[in-house]
Amino acid sequence: MTPSTRSDGPGLGELPERLNDLGTFIREQRASARLSLRRLSELAGISNPYLSQIERGLRRPSAEILQQIAKALRISAETLYVQAGILDRPDGDTDLTRHIFADAHLTEEQRQALIRIYLSFRNENENEAAQGVRVSGAEV
């Protein structure tokens, strides 16, 4: 039994679908960065056919290859690790930054902007709370 068809572990039965999702995600990020397949393969330091196989869900890239692709796309490696199943998606009500990083519909620039705004609001509210000021707007 090959690793892509095994179903005896968490998430292993979903491997072919996960590889397709990862490939689609990389292709969408490449398109939003306006990079050709050939140019992304050059920037990432991997062969054009190998990148094509990854995008079509035919190959499972290593964490190192994902890191190279992420660097070339100027996105966080964590985002690709989540897409590939190397890192788990956050569960429950966790820090919003993890959700922003996991959102495949945002560019890296959009993620960074949202995180900066979110963290500035949190810091502002924490500072006001520490000073005893209500943040509901009733007292300032």
C-alpha cells in the first residue's frame, strides 16, 4: 500500500485530496503573484516538471520544498505547511492571527495588513484595560 492510499492514521486517507488542495492553493498563489510556472520553479530552485506535478496534486513535497516555494511566493511557510497537513489547522477559538494565516483566499500582503491592524486593536484595548478605562465607549 502506498502512503497516498493508506487510511490507518489521522488524515492519511485524505492525502490525495489534500495534495490536490495544496496544488490548487500554490497555483492560485502563483497566479495572484503573476508568476509563470517556469519563473516560480526558478525562484524556488526546483524543476519545472516537479512544480507542475505538485500543482496537479501528483507529488507530495517535503517541508523543505514547501519552504522554498513559500519564500519564492513571498508567503509564510506556515501557510503552506497547514495546506499540506504538516501543521494542524487551529482548533476552536484560538488567536485570530492563526486563522488569518490559514486563509487561502488572502495574499501574504493582505494577511500581514490584517494582522497588524488586529494586533494594534488588541494592544490598544489591553493598554486601556490595564489603565482601568472601559473600552466599550462609555468611558474614555
